[in-house]
Amino acid sequence: MTKSIFTENYALFLKLLVASRKHAGLTQKEIADKLHKNQSYVSKYENGERRLDVIEFADVANAIGVDPLKIMQELLKGWKNN
């Protein structure tokens, strides 16, 4: 089984996170500051170099100012069964 980080569904998840951040008018640095992390933390998960767990995802969504359920709903609309 392919690790989830290398699936189309995870790529869509990342695309939705990045789009949400950009829609909110926030930079990677601004999100990192809200999370008390380095900018490289945001860069790595946005580029798929680092996987987010569900708690980290909720923290990121909160930092962006978006409801994590909204992102999940959008993800499920584009979900592909592999």
C-alpha cells in the first residue's frame, strides 16, 4: 500500500491547505509565527515533505482562520478511491 503522503488525495489535501492560506492573504511566515514554528515547517508540509497529523492539521486550519471541517468537506468532494 502506498503511503498516504504520496497519494492523489493527500496532494489534494495540501492544495486545499495552500489555497486556504493564500485566500486568507497569509504568508507561510505568518502561519509559522501563529504556530510558534519556523517558516520551514509550513514549507515542508505544503510541499509534501512532512505529513501533518490530525491535531497539527486542526492547528494549521485554526492559524489560517478556516474551519477544518470545511477543508475536509472539500477534500471528500474530490476524493479518489485508489
